Amino acid sequence: MRFAILAFPGSNCELDAYYAVSDVFHEEAELVSYEADSLIDFDAVIVPGGFSYGDYLRSGAIARFAPIVPALQQFAKSGKPVIGICNGFQILTEAGLLPGTLQKNTVAKFVCRDQQLVVANNQTPFSSLYETGAVITLPIAHGDGNYYCDAETLKTLEENDQIVFRYQNNPNGSLGGIAGVTNSEGNVLGMMPHPERAVEKILGSDDGVQLFASIINFVKKHEVVSYE
């Protein structure tokens, strides 16, 4: 299968994602410029972390207008898996592909450490190889990771099982301890923690392996029609 890994001005985690996919899972990966206008022939998209456009105005707010975003929106509409990690999560909310928004951490500082998460839903293309309720460890590194949505949206997220990961000990003030959510269709995931930095034990944790393996299993078991 083929992963597209988007690269915006200011992205700094695209190579982490690239090597996780290509070296650990031996799947084909390609860096795709923000200036591109097509995602044809890809099976999954990773929107990586970093500080796109310097996080000016608001994290992800400028990246949302990059030339690649309409193709990303159409790709997501086709039902193929899209994962936004950290700044990628912020971009997906700004692009209207995920509900809610990411605000400044309530601790008012950048938080960088290993973080325990609870798997809240394993019935998604991103979490099927985890056990619901399992506690996993992934690194976090963000200043704007405080997830927020209104009460009606939160109710919908909970009723539709769109909350995939929650923080065990909330590091940033996120509503309900939310660390990762999907869209209503379940094929777009945004999460602040970095699974691509936890795919080998030498990195301190390999708890991200099941996430990427879940995506690969999903794609190889499901024939998703082209979005054209």
C-alpha cells in the first residue's frame, strides 16, 4: 500500500512518519508537497506534526488554505484513512475534517514528555489492534493541544464513539481528557500524541506499532473506491 505524508512549510515530523512507515512496516511512503493538488493512487494519508506556517494566526489556520487541502478533503470523503498528528490534528480541524478545535494548553507552556493514554474505542481503522481500555504510552510535544468543543458536539462525539484516545492524566486541559477523535464516518483521526515516535522499543515505547498496523490491516482488507 502507499502512504502519502504531507509536508507544509514548518512541518518537522514528516520524516519521522516516513521512516516509521517505510523502515518499520516496509510499506511504500512518499512525501507530498503542500503545493501538490492530487492524492491519486494513495491508500492512506498522514498529516504530520510541526509548526506549519509558524503557527501564525492560529495553529493550522494558514495550512488549511494550502493547495493540497482540497485534494485531502476529497480523499477523506472517499472513505480512505487520514490521520493528523499534533499539528496535523490542528490542520484537520481548521479544514473542517474534524470537529472541535485545539487551544493553548492550560498550563501555559509547551509540554514535551511521554504520556499515558487510554484506548477508548478499538472499533476504528486506527485502533483495531488495541484492546479497549488498554493503557499505552506515546510521546507528546505541543503548546496548543487543549482540545475543545461545545457541549452538543461533545455529546455527539460520545454517543457516536468518536473519541478514540483519552489522556490518563490530562496534560493540557483538554475537554474530557480527549487526546484523539475521529470524524462521524470514522475514517479520519486527529490526535495530539505522536505514534510515529513510538514504533521501536529503543525509542522508549513501541505502542504506536498497533496504530499503524491497524491502518495497514484496514486498507488491505477493504477495497476503497477511487475518489475521482
